Amino acid sequence: MSDHFYQAWYWLLEECEKRKTGIMECLSIEVVKINPETDRVEDDEVSNTEVSVWLEWGWPEWSEELGRMVPTHDIRYDTGGKTFEEAIVNLKNLLKS
């Protein structure tokens, strides 16, 4: 997994560089506990026993109103994994498809 993670991370950095932005301007990270049977955060916190890393992605866009680049969120690229490394590999695969 570590080679896949390394390659995915640097692929994401290169894509950001091409668009003259940084990876953290595109990426939102949340670490949550989920119910492994439903892959969701349940109201009954006792059933949320598995750690999951959730990622949201969006290319920044120019706002005429604000006169600057603003973050976006493209739900097509919402993904995650059991680890940060797995989530990044999944994100790269989504962006490449």
C-alpha cells in the first residue's frame, strides 16, 4: 500500500501544480468513527466502532464577487478509507476515472 499511497500523493500534487493551486486548497479531511455494518456515522454512538477517513475534493474556482479563488466541493470525488493512505489512493483513482 505504501508505494500506491506515495504514487497517488505525488500524482495529486502534480495535478494541483498544473492548476497553480495547492493540495490543501482542494482537500478536506475528516476522521470519524462509523458503524462497520452500515459504513455510516450512526446516532447511536455505541455502534460506531470503526475509524474511517473521509475526503472531499474540489478544484478552487474564481469568484467574480469576491475577486479571488474560492474552495469548491465536487461530490463526485467524495471518498474515504480505513486509513489516510487508502483514502488518498481512492481519491486519485476517482480523479483519474
